[in-house]
Amino acid sequence: MKINTLKILLALFVGYQLTTFICFKEHRIISDKEHLEKFVGSMLKSGRVKLHSWDNTVEKYLSSHPDCCSVSSIAFLNMSDADVQIGMKYEMSEQEKASGGYGNNTHYDYISFLDACGKQFDSTGESYTPR
């Protein structure tokens, strides 16, 4: 009897964890790559990131800045609503620096928390100047 109960509990737990990665709105699992490309695209359009002619698209930006970003699926054993965490380190645009609160810092380390469909619901970060 103990073994059957344990199997049932394990099956329920695994089933729950699998559903946390599904975007029910789109009826599919969105890959980490898709989440990252959508997020970087929105950041480039926002005017927060300093762009050049050689890195002004998502593909060009990611190839020119290969270590800029990270994406992690964090739903497993997670007690928040976050399914995906994306980190992006970037040089701030003049517009972003002028918006205030950054002092003499030139770069920003941004962390965003997304649901399984890629909707951002929380973020954090800090400005810095590379050494």
C-alpha cells in the first residue's frame, strides 16, 4: 500500500511540474530560445539599450554580445509564479542614462521574471560601470 501511494504522489508531482512549462494560451511549450529572443527584441525596441549599426537587431545583438544574456526555466520546485528567469547585461543608451538614478554608471544588469507564455510580471536590476 505504501508503494502505491508513493507512486501516485510522485505521478501527481511530476504532472504538476510538467504543466508549469506549458503556455496554455498558445497551447504549447515556448522554448528558452524563443523567450530570450522575444525579451531581447523588446529591450532593443524600448530604447534602454545602446545600439550601433552592427548590433541593432536581435540576431546581430546576440551574436555581437554572446555573453549578454541568460535564460533559465525556474518552475521546478518554484513557489512563485515565475516559470522563466532572463538576465541581460547591457550598455545603457544615452536616453536611459538621462532618465536618472544611475549616477555615472554606464551599464545595467537586468533580471526579468516571466510566466510560461513570456509575460513579464516582475523584474529587478542594478546599474554598474565595468572595470
